[in-house]
Amino acid sequence: MRRVHVIPVVLAAAAMGLAAGPAAAQGSSPAMLSVLHGVPDTPVDVYVNDELTLDDFQPGELAGPLELPAGTYTVAITAADAADASAPVIGPVDLPLEAGGNYTAAAFLDAAGEPTAALFTNDTSATEAGQGRLTVRHVAAAPAVDVLAGGEAVMTALENGGEQSLDLPAGTVSASVAATGTTDPVIGPADVTVAEGALTVVYAWGSLEAGNLALATQTVEGLHSPPGGVPTGQVQVPSGPSGTTVFTIAAIGLVLVAVVVAGVLRRTSKDAR
């Protein structure tokens, strides 16, 4: 009787592995964090959990992505060459990062010209074949703006700290930024490349009053639509890491079953003798 129950136990263990494998793989995915410095004329140091992470960070620079375990991180931005994070000029702020998430933390000026910070989540969902995604983020000390392409507004009433996105055919877009309801550019026009299967993020930063408005660009790749599967005779294995994990665990389970069955058959043959 003990021999009879070994096979169901191994099958149950294999089934548990099939169920737990993808969840464990997903849970272990790191978060990706980039950092934008959008405060004009102010080099800074960036501390993460009281550790100096970016030293002498210059305006307009984009750092990262940093690969971090999921969790909440405390970020403080200090004057350049500060001894520690005890006297921040921005923050400290807590940034909750989820497993597998893609984020950009931005230090910038609010609409009144005061330094502030925000955490943006980068939309890495799949795009259609031949398309890319364009996101514009307003992080400048300026009123609401429109984003113009070909002289027409494609994004309207974008306010400080906000963002808007479009999925577009891959190519080069000539874009400019104007005060809402107008067509006279305050930034641009500038050529922006929208790549297939990628997220292109354009940041309008600086200060309208100080006359130092500028653009910064970030690219996040890997937004291609995944194939439905890879045909292998009568079996389809889903594409991507999860499918590979499931297939590997299933194969191990089948090998274990085969080993147990072979042992049972050998013992049965000996008993028959």
C-alpha cells in the first residue's frame, strides 16, 4: 500500500511546485528606480535610507535605473557635499516601490517655484506592434501647458506635477510646449524619437520666470507585445520567464514520477519472482 501512495504524493508535490513557482518568481522581481534632478542652478547630493547614493548630482541629469528590492525607501536631497542627510533641502520623502515596478523620482520646482519631489510610475504595459509610448511630465515652475505636434495640441491643460501619455506609431515627433490655449512655444520645437516597444518620457523642467525652461528625456525599453506562445508539436509553452519556470518544474515533476514508477516496477518484478 505504501508503494501505491508514493505516486500521488509526488504528483501533488509537482502540482504545488507548478502553483508556487510563478508566484515566487514574480515576488522576487526587483523594482527599477531612476532619479531626475530638475531644480535649476542647484547641484545636490541624494541620500537613500541615510546612505549617499548620488554625489554632486547636476541639474538636468537623469540617473539610473537603480535595481532595488521591493520596499519603502526614504530619500533626502541635500546641498552638494553635505556631511549627511540631516539637513535636506527636499524631503525626506518615503518612496514605496513594488516588486517589478518601474519608477522615476523627480526633484523639481512646483508651480510657485519652490523645490519639491514626486514619484512617477512608468507605464511599461505592452504597446501594439509598430508603436511606442510618449509620456510628457510637467515639472517646471510654470502654469498649465499644452503639448503641440505639427502645430496642433495633442495634450492639453497639463499642470505642474502632472503627466499625460499617448501611444504613437514609431518615428520622430516634432513637439513643443506652449501655455494652455496658445500656440507660441515656451519650449521647442524639438525632435523627439518614439521607438517601437519603448516608453519615451519627456520632462519639461526649469522656471518660466527665470527663463531657463528645458527638456530632459528618459527611455524605458521592453514594451513589445509578447508572442502568444512557442509551438512545439502538440504542446505550447507560454513565452517569458513564468512560462519557462512552469515548464521546468513540470519536467522535474515528471522525472520524479518516472523514477518512482521505475522503482515500483522493479520491486513488483522481484516480488513476483
